[in-house]
Amino acid sequence: MIELKSAQQREKMRRAGRIVAEVLEILKTRVQAGVRTRDLDEVAEAEIRARGGIPAFKGYRGYPASVCVSVNEQVVHGIPGSRVLRRNDLVSLDLGAVVDGFVGDAAISVFVDGPPNHAAATLMRVTEAALWAGIAAAKVGARVGDVSAAVQEEVEAHGFSVVRDFVGHGVGRAMHEDPQVPNYGVRGRGALLRPGLAIAIEPMVNQGGHEVDVLEDGWTVVTRDGSLSCHFEHTIFVDPQGPEILTQNAKDLV
């Protein structure tokens, strides 16, 4: 069942979204060569709690950390641990926070000391552009398929692949709610976008094929062909005035 959020619920989600945006900005500055991925997790949990939030991921279906740290061929759900970041690594950070029972969810990707080559830089640029294309399509009266198609078209126009086994989703009291928001689809199909609907749009884009596998840890998703993968995500409200981005950093709101 698709739940539309009340004004009071929307304010709680705005607060959760602000926490996520602020903490991701901090984590972005900590992505440096020599840093262990578990160090990023420690920072994430401390900063979420310092702002009055609760880490949404920790303990969710048994996930052991507060942030997903996925490196290079890892697509999503990478578990922070002893891995040491190296120059030119592509690091995706996926973070969620809960405020008064409501969730904010977002992801960014960043290179350690810059991209290794033009193709890798293009992958990141296109993935972020696909996110913005999906957000622009999330208008009142549109369908989920309009969002999905906008993402897919941007990605495939540049020769990359959208992951099909993992998708965006509704957000609210739970981290994953209806409707699902795939990164591929057909315009005019899927759930109707109505005011008060909160969704997470999250392109997961592979440099090679779209096929993925899950590692033995039961969480970490990797590209089957070993190619790089990139991930960006925002939580938004569908609104008559246009999509309201809950997880955008304040300094970007000009």
C-alpha cells in the first residue's frame, strides 16, 4: 500500500533528510587514501547520533553498520571493515537516518584523490546526471515509469548499464516502502505520483554489463564482470510545486 505523508510526517522526514545530507558531506571529506572503511562507519554513527538521529541501517535485517561503503566493483551494501582506501578508488556511501520514526536515505559517490581515467570520471558524471533526470521526471500526475525511463535513457545514452536487481523505493516509516522505483522502465506505466508521496530515486550504474552477484557475506553486491559501479540517491517528496529534495545539502540550495 502506498502511503502519502501528512504535513507533520513530512516535517519529520525533512529533519531526517537534513541529517543525512550533513553527515554525507562530512564523510565525503574523510574519503582519503589510507582510511579504513570502518573508520567511515564510526564517523557516520557518531555524527548521526550527535544530531539527534538514529542510524537507519544498523541492525536493519541484520546489517551490522551505519553506512554502506561500496568500493570500485562493489555496487551497493558494502560492509565497512578493515579495507584500506587507495588512490583512485571509487567509493559509494549510502546512508540513512531516522527521526521520530521517519527515514531519510541518500547516497553519494566520490573518488579517492580523483578518478583514474576519463571513462571513470564519465561514469560518475552520468550517474549523477541520471539521478537529476529521474528527479525532474517526478512530477504530480506522472508515473513511476516516467522516472525509471528518464534514468535509463540518460545512462544508456552514454553506453553504461543500469542495475536491474536492486531498485529505488518509497520511504517513510520504513526504509523500503511501496512503490518500487526501478532504474529502467516504460513511460506512462507504474504507480501514479501524487502529492505527499516520498520516494528514494537511486541510480546504480555499471561501467560494463548490468549483471550483479551477492558475495558470501550476504550483503555486498558486486558487478559480475568486475567493472566499476557508481551510486547516487536522494529522497524526495512529490509536490505540486515540483520535487522537494529532502537529502540535498543546504549549501547546494541556492
